Amino acid sequence: MTAAVITPVAPMAHAPSKYRPDIQGLRAIAVCLVLLYHAGAPFLGGGFVGVDVFFVISGFLITGMLLRQSIETGRVDLADFYARRIRRILPAATVVLVFTAIATLLILPRTRWEDIGHDLIGSALYYANWVFAANTDYLNAETVASPLQHFWTLAVEEQFYILWPLLIVGLLFAVKKLRDVSALPQSSELDQRRIRRSLELGVALMILPSLAWSVYWTAAEPARAYFVTTTRLWELGIGAGIAVFAVYLERLPSQVRSGLQLGGLLCIGTAAVVYSSATPFPGIAAMLPTLGAAAVIVGGMAGRAESGAAKLLVLKPMTWVGDVSYSLYLWHWPLIVLGTQLLGDELRFRYGLLILVFALVPAWLSYTYIETPFRQWNYVASKPWRAIKVGLAMMLASAALGVALLVAVSSLSDDDAEGSSPALGAEALRTDSSAGAVVSAVDSFEPRVEEAVDDIPSLYDGGCHQEQSEVGVEPCVFGDADSDYVVALVGDSHAAHWLPGLLPIAETNGWRLETYTKSACSLNGVALAGEEGFYEECHEWGQRMMETLREHSDLDHVIVSASRYNPAEDAPESVPTGSVEDGYSQVWRDLEEAAIPVTVLLDAPRIQIDLPECVAEHPEQLQECAVDREQAIDASGYGQQRAAAESSGATPVDLNEAICPEQQCAPIIGSVLVYRDSHHLTATYARSLSSHMEEELRQGDELRFRRD
């Protein structure tokens, strides 16, 4: 697996040094930023930028090694390269994966086993970043973080380790072919220059498209853009560029490089303090810590690795933390997730710090007794293919643990299904008024806790539900598509979660039911607040929605619903402002004036706990998962919508007596789990509400029903 492309040449005089103590200190800064951020440090809202520093360091060191080999031997030995990466990365990672799999079974609730099983497979095979990107959307926005989520960075780096050496091999091959075909003169100096020019081109090919895509995708899909390789390659490419252009960068005046060291550290620190989770990232924002890390590395070239600002970086405590940084990074996050679980899903900063101190123990043990011995193990160090075979075995073993978790979930689910009682949901309340009372345990229920998060309305599969950054108004169509009686269901995900109950009504009564829904956005006439202030996309969607409804010549009725909202305080002057209630009244009156009657499905209680996870943790103490009805209703959009209905003349429909009929909202009614998270009904329970919903809708006497 060796790519020989150019005859050997003299060693490169200006190759980046193999050991830089200041880079070990920079690693220490990077890992400390990440650790403190994950521990909840209130003064490091942007501590996640430590990851970007790691990317630059990795790109620099890996490229330096590949560049030296290319210049000195005229080839890249891929087998040796991958063997070195395996010896460095896989042993400690495998131990952490094994530990996490066991801890998951012992500590974490069943609701998380399936997801962690998939995460474990993705982490073992180093595509975890794509797994997390695919699972990042509004539907699982409240899902607790995976104990393996930090493996996304390793996946990005491993994919870089595959793509970049292969690109270098291709470029070297092209240089050789061009030289042979063109009969160009041959000499060591000329070959070095050609190799360097080809790698300069390679760096440009990596940085420019990835940076452009990062800027675009961060604006379009920020949650997914954070994880994917294509938005991150340019950061590793910056590090690679330092190694490739080192021969020029080393010539910078000593005073300039000294300034770069200090300025780079200030850039990293500024980003860590000023940035927050609301900062669109990576995109343009990632340039501050990325270029800061690059400046520190460049500043330490040509003998300045231990002078100037680097004096801080080469202190013994800094280099020690840098030495164990990889193991520390691996261990800290599973321990934080497990600690958070044991502490009742709330991690205060002081407890986070204690966990970080504790994480030093397995990190040091891992570095001393796993990382270092394995790298020095003669059996795998002597022949690259041995390391590769051992590495593949470790990857497959870790992936097998993920499969085992999935099998465990399936096995437990099959056991739950045996002897199950009929699932009636809200229908049980018709024959047994006590069915809504809180009980300690039930024999069985559906959906199972591990499946609840996926028990969602069918409109999500139809691709018509708009995410937070989208403003389209294309509907999904249900019921009788050819009917001349058209009803529109409009609102956010809380409007969507009524669909399973509304759909049988539409089918029975011959309605064409069109759904227009958007994540975290209600149809309202005033500026609403989103996660980052004025929710511009919601306002635009609302304007388009009203125009669509008014111009919909076949529309007979509109049904609306939504969660609780706050008015925006930073809206432009051109956008109407006011109370949320006034905003509802305005649009509902506008529709009524357009001869389109409005019915409001008043919001369901917002229980504010992850119900499936709570039930999984307390299967014999379900009262631990009950919540106060009055508090849950106050936390919902119920009050806003009822007040607006009274002032606008819209027809309110209240189903809460069929969702939470007692003073305490029961987690399970009629053998059906009521909520799939902290505020969305399961599709199964919503479906069981259908007859209750039809009774309430009939009382409004505005919708058309087929009389029995």
C-alpha cells in the first residue's frame, strides 16, 4: 500500500519539526476550553472552539509528516501512515467505547439504548459525525446528549486522514506523469519544488470549497453544519497549509512571529469568551479561533517554540495536560453525561468541575497503560499490516457492542409485548372515569419508551413540515383528496401532534384535510421571539400563510393550534408588535372576515419532563412522572389561545379533560403513553382522542359532518 511516484531526493531543509512543546501546550488550552464548556462554565460560552484548535493542530502535524515523507522518499507509504494512526487513536478509543456500552446498560434508561447503540456503531467505524448531523432537527431538539457525541470530532479527523493522504498520492502521481511526459529536467531541488507546488494546490483544493460550503451551510442548516466533514475540512486544511508553506512562514521576522503567538492566543481566548451556543458556527465565526491557532503555530517556528508567549505553553503542567489531552477528551464527556444522569439531569458547574478532576484519573491511566504501551508494542510497530489488522479487530469489536445494545432493546421490547393489555388511551376514560388517575405501575403500554420519540404524525414523513429556517407553505393532503370540502390544519408542531386524532374524522366525514405546519412557529399577527431574538422566518412564513389561506378559493375551515410563545422585543419597525394574544386575535379575525371560520384546538398541558425517559427510570413508581395539572396548563399556550378566542370570536376546543382529567397528569392512560417528550403527545394517544375531538368539534356547529 505504498505510492511510489518520484525518485528519492535530498531531505528537506525546512520541514516542520517533529516535536513542538508549544503545540502540546496549545493542546492543553484546547482541551481545557472544551472540558470547561462541557462542565457548564458560565464564563466560557464559546469553549467549544477548542475543537477547532485541535483541527488545526491535527492538520499541521499530519501534513508535516506526510510532507517530510514525500520530499525525502518521493512517495507516501499509506500502510505505514494508517498503521501509525491506528496505534495512536484506536486503543484508548476502544476502551472508552467498551466502558460507555457497559455504563449505558447499568446507568442510562432504556429510552436511550437504541440511539446509543447506533452512536456506538458510528463511533467505532468513524462516521459518527454524520449520524449526529442526521439526527439533529426540531423533533429531537430536547433529546439528552449522547455519551458518545464527542466522537464526532474523531470521525471528522479520521475522514481527513483518509482523504488528504489519498489526495497527496494523486498529486504526486500527477507530478511524476507530467514530468515524464514533458521530459522536464530532473534534480532534487526541482523535484522538491514540484512536490511543494502540487501540495500547495492540494491545500487550496481542500480549503476553498470547504470554507465556502461552511459559510453557506451554517446559514442554511446550522445544527447539521456543525457536525459534517464538508464544513470542517478547511479548518484541518489551515493546519495543512502551515506545514506546506512552512518554508516561507519560517522566514517571517522574529518580532512578527512573536506577535503572532500572543495575538493567536488572544483570538482563541476571545472566541471562547464572546461566542455562545447562539453563534452561527462554524462558518465565518470559526475563522477567529482557527486562524488564532494557526498564528500560534506559525509564531513558534524556527526556534521560537519556547520563547515569547510560548513560555506559557511549555510549562510542565501545560505540556503534561497536552500529553494526556487525547485520553482526557475521550473520558470526560461520557463521565459528564453519566454524572448528569446520576445527579438528576441537572449538572451545576461545581459538580462539572468535580467530574473533570475525576476524569484525570482514567485519562492518566489510559495514557500510561494503554496509549503509550500500544504505540511501543513491537508486534504492531514492526509491521504496518499487523497494526491495521489489530485496528480493524478493535473497530469491529466496538461496533459489535453497539449491535448488542440494539439486540438488548429488541429483546426487552419483545418481553414487554407478551401479555399486553388492550391499548385504549383516551377511550378508556369513557368506560372508566378513574383511568386518568396516577398509578404506581402498569402491566404494559404502548408505544414502548424506547419507541416513543418516533411515535410521530405521518406528516413529518411527507416532507411538508417546515423546519425553523424554512418558509414554504406547501401542504400535505390527507382524508379525501378529491373532496370539495377543505379543512386546513395550521400551526407549529403542537398543531401537528393533533393530526392522528383529526385524520379519522376527516376520513369519516369526507374532508380534504390540508396541513400547513412549521417548527416552533405559530400563525400570529405580531413579531414572535425565537431562540435568538426576533424569529424572522416565522414572520415571513406567517405572511405567506395568510396570503395562501385568503387566496385558497376552495378553503372552508381553518383549525389552528400552537405552543406557548413570547413576543419579540427586537423586531424591525416594519413588523407589527404587541401581545401574543392580540396577534392571534388579529389573524383569526382576518380569516373570519374572509369568510373562513376558525376553530382553535387549545394547547395540551406542557409537562416539562421527558416522559418516556422518566417512565423508563421509574417503571414501578410512575407517580414520580406525574405533574401538576395547573402548572402544566400554565406552561402551555392554553391561556394565550383561550383569551384570543374569546376576543376574536374563534371557536375554542378544549381536550384537556381527555389528556389530564385529574389534578395530577398521569404518564399513562388506558395503556398508552401520553407524551413522546416533554410537550408533544404520542401519535398513539392523539389517535385515541379522535372521538373526544369529534364530539367537541361538532358542538361548534361550523364544520361539516356527515350525520349518522
